Amino acid sequence: MKKLDGHKNIVNRKILQLGEVAINRIAAGEVVERPASAIKELVENSLDAGATTIDITYSDGGKKLLKVVDDGMGIPSESLELAVSRHATSKIDGSDLLNINTFGFRGEALPSLGAVGYLKITSREVGSAYASEIHVRGGLIGEIKPAALEIGTAVELHDLFYATPARLKFLRSEKAESKAIQDIIKRLAIAEPSVNFILRDMSKGGDGRTIFNFRQQEGDREKSIQGRLAQVLGPNFTENSIFINTERDGIRLLGYAALPTYSRGAAVQQFFFVNGRPIKDKLLIGALRGAYSDLLARDRYPAAALFIECEPQRVDMNVHPAKAEVRFREPGIVRGLIISGLKHALAEVGHRTSSTIGMETLGAFRKDELHTNTRERNYQSATITNRQVNFQSLENNASFDDRFNSETDKVLDIEEKEHFEEFPLGIARAHLHENYILAQTNDSLVLVDSHAAHERIIYEKLKCQLEDKAINSQALLLPEIINLSEDDASRLLEISEELKCLGLLIEPFGGGAVAVRETPAILGQVNVEDLIKDIVDELNDNKRSQILKSNIDSVLSRVSCHGSVRSGRRLKIDEMNALLREMEATPHSGQCNHGRPTFVELKLSDIEKLFGRK
């Protein structure tokens, strides 16, 4: 057999046992991918040691220096050399690899770090009179020496990958590596809200720049997690999220999930924890996306911090040396728990929308730019279209007052003020630009997109009917014949049974034509041709034969759009109030089918600030 040139140097070579240094460097390639990986391993060791304060320092994106100091239980002097040996750990005894209750358990992190950089460990055990230190450089272990340190452990890693310089070429910029470190600390800080986390960047020397200083959170689990999330993600997240606490078959789900209108442009605020360990798992990411499937547009991502707790035997933590992946024994239960738990919690929120929407709206208001700072404004001598207006004379004009009162009495009933607190979305006052409802509450103004709101209401009704398998249809007096391409017609007829469940009955009519005989009764009068062509476009965009089965909500959304109040139609006062009441009673009515808000609430106090009244 002809030997390949690339393998000619391997043929007939003896099998050799690799040395300890080479083994550690190979293992380091799995455990330590980048500086953030090293920081993760060191901080997890500190957490396993029972630390209450962890001080993390790095420089040059972690390439030059990584340092972690904690106040944990410390390492006995006689165990320091064993601590930097492979597969040596105090966290498990090896008898049960499924019952793991600590972050670390493989015994590979410290020897891997010592194999690719200059590692120094200084530790003082609780009850010991002095500290000890040990050095590891390129896998070579030095002697144990006395040192000075308070109770706890300090680990320093200098010149990461100096022993394997080829790895340095695969690292990203200092800015990118710094960001990765910060992301790791955020996840660990959320996982352990009872621990103080301090992160410093020493790249410019001196005492460095403090990136994070997450103080210990007290109280019960819900309160401590909420406080830590406010520290890490900001108060806007906690103000616009709901607490989740549900259980199924012995698996518990708790945490916070943001309102759909608080969505992000990327998955940057998605955090998952399994038995306290931060992980990145495709199953959980997919389940979170599924829970928001009919609440967000395709280019928007939900924000959430979810904790899954179960017996250690029901999840395998030993999938990868980096311990960032897990494998559940019952993945279906976990996925179902996340989707159903989040859907029910979001439905209970009702019409609520993100508070940031109102602030963004206020920020969009433009101040008067007619006058600049070059001259002082004189409000008493204001001119309008070159005519002096005497407002005092208007106030004394009885006929003006009579006209004003006669007009406002038609839409403003003083007795209605008693219902302000009863109606969260207030009472309708006007219909602006034939699309926007202006409503008044006790302490705010509410601006509603009537088309988007009505679209959501119809959509939720269609969903309820579909779940009950009872979407009523109405027969057309004469069937509508829609001409399509043969491919489009064939694709549409493939899902005719699913469409029939939605109240839409179609039949082939020869060639590329289809006959529509029934439409959903809830839609009333509808442009059948536009409806059919929109559904065809939806099928073509997704390019999947089972589109309706896998994405039934997207089709419902498309259908509901055609039955909603059209922009440009002037609504009466009773129609506007009826729509507001339906919004208050309909789950998810705070956002349209595409994830955009259906209403904006502007607090009266903030409006007064716009006019300089406060």
C-alpha cells in the first residue's frame, strides 16, 4: 500500500508514554482556551473554598496577568504540591461521578495553568499560623516556601501560553479578551449573589481600574437574585422582568424573565444555571426562544436569568472538560418546564409593557429650537404669526368659554374620573392620525397603536380557538378563485388540512388556481386574495414543508393582521374604550405580533418636566 507523504514519519514508530509536562499541555488545550477560561477555573475554586469575597485582577486582556484572591478556607501547606498535580482534588472521592455538588471536580485546572504559564499559589489554611507558596513554570513544580497572606488563597498566573506560544496567535484583541473575562465574572456573580465580586483591570499600572464591584446580596433567594441582577444587568432589567418559580416532576425552575418589549438585538442577556453552575446549553437556549416564539420578531432576543435545580443524578456535568455543557437525563421535561413556565408567567402579566418604552418616547421629544441661547426668551411677549394675542381677554370672553365647555363636555365626563383607578389603560380622549388612541389615567397619558393592539387581541382569540380545536368558519356565498403559480398552489394545498383547522377552507381549481370556500368567522369581511398571497409569502420565506405545523403562530399572526382595525379608520369614543378594555383583559396585549409595543405610557410628572413645570 502506498504511504501518504504526510504520514511517512509516523510509520513504524514505537508507541511511547507521553511525559507529564506534555500531558498537562495537551490537557490545557481543552481546559484553558483563553484567559477567560483560566479566570473561570480559578474563581470556581474560590467559590468551592467557601469564599465570601473574591478579588480578580487582570492586565492586557489576561495575557500578561491573571490574579484571583479569596478569603476561603485555604490549602494546607503539605497539599500545595498535590494541588498542582493532575487529577488531584478534594471535591470528590471518585466513587460517584453523578453526585457532583461543586464547581470543580476534575482536578485539571491548576496543573493545566501551570503547564502553559507561570503559576504562583499562595495560601493560608484556616487555623494555620502562616501561609505557604509554590511556583509552577511551564509544568515544572518548584519548592514550597513560607509566605505572608491572610486566611485564604491568592493565585497569580503570569504570561499565559508562554510555554505554548502558538496558542497566543489564536487569541483575539485585548478588548475582546477583556470582554470575555467580564462576561464570565457576570455569570458567576449571578450564580452566587451572596459573594462579593471585585474585578480590576491593571493594564495601565497603578491600582488599576475597577470594572465591577458587586456587593453581597442578602435576603431570601428571590430577593438576593433580584438584587444581583440589578447590579449586573441594571435596574431596567429587574423593573421590566417577572419572577419565575415553578416545578415539574422534581425539577424546579426559578429566576427572572424580561417582558417581550424589553427584548435585545442579540442574545447578550441570556443566563442559564443548572444546580448553581453557569452553562451554555442549546437545549435551554432553544426552550427560551420557544417560550417567546409568538411574542418577538425573528431578529429580537429575550432577556432572562433562569436557574434549574434538580437532583445531581438527573444531569451529567462531565460532558466536557470546560464544564460549560450539561446533558439532562430527561431533556423533554426540562424543555417543557421552561416553555410552559414562561408562557404562563408572561400570560399572567396581561397588557403590561416595558417601562423603558415611555422613557425612550420622552427622550424623542424635541425641545423648541426656534430660540437659541443667543437671546433670552420672553414668554410674556410671545408672537404668533405676527399678531399679538391677549390671553387675558380670551379668558374674559364668555362666548369662548361657552364654546370650549360645550365641546369638551362631549368627550369629558367628570364622573369618569372615578374609573381611572379601575381602568389601568385609562379612558379614551381622542383618536389621533386615524390610528393612535390618546387615553387618560389618574397620573399619566397613554398612547395606543389601535391597529397593533387589535391585531394582538384577534391573534390571542385565534390561539384560544385553535387550542380548543374550534375555530369557526364562515362559508362564502361564492367561492373566491385565486390564481397562483403552480409551485405556490402546490405548496399551499400541501397544508390545506392545517389551514382548515384555522377556519380557512381551500380546494384545487385546476392549474395554479385555488378556490377559497370558507374563511375564519372571527375575521368578518376579509380580502381573501391578499390573505392567501400573504400566507404563500410566509411559506416561501421559511422554505420549510412543515412550516404551518412548526410555526403555526406565525400563520395565525398573519391571519389576524387582516381582521384588525385598519390604520386610517376613525374610531368613535365607545369603540376606543372598548378596545382599551379588551387590551386590559387580553394576555400579551402589551406588544404586537412582531414584538413591538402596542402602547406607551407617559407619566404626568415626566410630562411636566418637559414643560419646565418641575
